[in-house]
Amino acid sequence: MTALRPDFLTEPISTRYSPRVRGFHEGMARHREAVARGDVAYRDPVSGLAVFTARFLADRGWCCNSGCRHCPYGPTPRTRPPR
């Protein structure tokens, strides 16, 4: 398993989701609430799309290399799903 970023639960990768993005603060509040409840995902406040939480992605144990907003592994992980 690839090492997790130390701040993966509270700080998204800035090139994927930053305060400059419309709805960022509401999205981060929804993320915190979803993590606290143990939810797999939350609804983006702008698009309405489902977004996986960092906790779910970390618990999965591997990076899918899809550019997830809350990827716990880093901006350029080199991981593959378990076989």
C-alpha cells in the first residue's frame, strides 16, 4: 500500500480542489460531515455530483489514478489495485 499524506483528511490536493473553486468551503464542510458520519461520499454543492471522501479512498487501500478530489495518496501516486 502507498503511504498516505499526513493531512489527507483535512486538506485536498490543491491542484484538484482549492479555495479558488466555487463552493470550496461548503464542499469541505460537507466532506468533514461525511467523514464524521462514516459516509462513502457527499454531494458537491455546485455540480450535485457524488464525491468520494478521503477516508473511503484511504480505506480502499490503493489509488485508481482518476484524479480524485480527496485522494489520500498525493498528486502523482504510483499504485495499482490489489490483484
